Amino acid sequence: MKTPPGYCRACLTQLEESDTCQSCGSQKLLRHPELNGLSIAHIDCDAFYAAIEKRDDPSLEDKPVIIGGGKRGVVSTCCYVARLYGVKSAMPMFKALKACPDAVVIRPRMDIYAAEGLRIREMMKDVTPAVEPLSIDEAFLDLTGTQRLHHAPPALTLLRLQRRIHQEVGITVSVGLAYNKFLAKTASDMDKPNGFFVLGRADAPDFLKIQSTRAVFGVGPVFAARLEKDGIKTLSDVIRVGEKTMATRYGDGGYRLAKLATGEDYRTVAPNRERKSVSSETTFFEDIADLTELEAKLWRQCVRVADMAKKKNVSGYVVTLKLRTQDFKIITRRRTLSDATQLADTLFRVGQELLKPEANGRLFRLIGIGISNLIDGSMDAMDLLDPEAPRRAAAERAMDKARAKFGDEAIMKGRGFKPK
């Protein structure tokens, strides 16, 4: 049987038939029968925020590190040491500290993380222009056609990039290499940290059959629970139920999952992928039940979302209110508008209407607002049934200019032009 092609992870030498590298003697090897024929990759920084903090403070290297707010907040991320104690992202901080009382808690330094994330993204763009960011610390890459440019197949180019990021940024990344986006992202989670996992056309079917539906990106807790209630726990179960039944029972989400279960994903890597939503939320220092106080918090988030939307020159048709109760249950309420908006005034009015039925004496620890179903454009269409809308919109635009010149506090006290 022919030995699959491969490279030494230690020195990047092309391997011969031996189980050790002929150049450096390392046994840290990357082999796969389809290794040099695959070109779609997903790169994910390993515990990114925590890795940056450990890089900047070597005394933290062997300690459990949690990135997040105070006791009232949640875990943004944590290092792999903390994960051994059961700490995970989105866990309430008090639960994380109970599980790992010796953890070092660090407030996020988003400016540093953003700068380093951009630095890594530019390194990605050095190997291919087809880079589709998913977040500050992960992206899809399509290296199709780059072999002549780099004098190397995509797998070796990615190994070189992985090494460069480690040497120049001082953190590790994990790489998934496959023939489509779904499999590439799935692969990048299989060998963390500092991993490189390959999924080819021949081995993907058997690999996928044993995967949980919860492992599929885009299958949230609610959908997963519904599937499990119906006896669908693995992708093998999805295949057994069949594409038609999945689509009938669960709509577009079921149809998509059925396709992914067999390794089908025809999405292309889209470098200019449009942002799907703009949102902002805040966790309170103390739980709040009073409607007036909740509205005050909501207003500030509406302003933040409006500012981001105006900066990105987008408007949204769907407004979503998010609440987290005292016992950590998530409540979301949505409303689709007849015309897209980017105005804080409109966001607040809609959010206020969605909030009132929920503010029935319950205690809340978080509130957020967002817009989705975005379109380009900086001008909101006005509600003809509300003759005061143009005046409020003009006032908001004027206040935006004043805040840009004199700072937020010059206008924002008293919730500015909040509807009475």
C-alpha cells in the first residue's frame, strides 16, 4: 500500500515513507491520501484572548486564565488549563469561579485583541486573497490556484502560515483542511490546540456519521434539543431520517442539516461577506425589574447599535430584543419593520414595545438590542402615520454631528431625544 503524502510538522520537510522525519527525526507528522489535493481551510486561533494575555504576561503560562467581566458578567473565553476545570465560554462568572477558584480573571482588552486579529488576517491575505472572516479570531481561506504562486500545495502553504503566526504573533492556531467550508470548520475543532486536521472526500462520510448534531456549526441548543427529543442525536440519525423528512419537519434548517450530514456544502469562500447583524448588549451590576430602569439601559444600547450601523452605512428590517433573566434564561423578541432603520429613535420605540410585556416584575440581568436583514443605505424611510418621525430623525442626525464634535456626553444626558 502506497504511503500517503505528508510533511513534518516540526521542520516542514516533505516526508518519505518513514514514520519519522528524515531531516530532523521528529515523529510529529502530517499525512493524508488527499493532502495535496485539498484547498479549503478554516483557521481558528486557540483560546485567542487568553493566549494574548499569556503571551504578554509569561507568569500566567501555567495558570488557569479566564477572560471576562466581574462576578456579574460571563466568561468571554478561557485558556485550556481553565477548561480542564469545566470552565467554558458564556458560563456565568460566579459558576466559573466556583469551578476554578484559583483562576486569574482578566477584563478583555478588545483594542489589543482586535489589532492582533487584524495582524493575523493580513498574514492570511498574504497567502490568498480569498479570506472570509467569521470573527476576530477565525476565518475561511480558499487556496485554490495558489500553488504556482507559493511553489507549494495548499497544505504546505498553510503549515508555513501556521508557523509564521506562532513565530511573529506568539500564539498558536488550529487548521482544518477539506474540500468545503463545513468540513474545514469541523476539522479545525478536531485537533486543538496547535492542530492540523485533514478531511478528504474518502474519509468524510464515515467521520460525519458519528458526529453529534450539536457539533454542527449553526445548530443551536434549542434546535438540538428538538432533534434529540425526536430521536435525532447524530448525523447518522439525520441520514437515516432522510432529506425530505428533515425538510418537512424542520424547514430550511432541517434541509441544510441533511445536506451537511452527507458532506454537501456548496458555499464559496466569500472575502466580501456582508455582515448579517449589528447588535449590542449589557450585563447589569445588579438585577433590574423596574421598567423605567430597563428602558434607560435599553436606550444606551440603541444608541450604540445606531452608531455602529451608521458607521457601516447599513440599515436593518428586523429588530431583536434580548433579555437574560435572573436565572439565566434567554428571552428574544423580534419585529420586522416595513422599512429598514438605523436610527436609535426607531430602535428604542420598537424595543420599548417588545420590552413592556416582558417587564412584569421579573428580575433581569442583561438587555440587548440588534438589527438584522441588513441593506445598504443611510436614509430611513419615514412612517407616514407618524408625522413627528421626520422631526425626530432630523434631530438625531443633528445630535450625531454634535456628539462627533463635542463627545457623547454633550448630548446624551437625559436620554436626549427619547420618546416621551
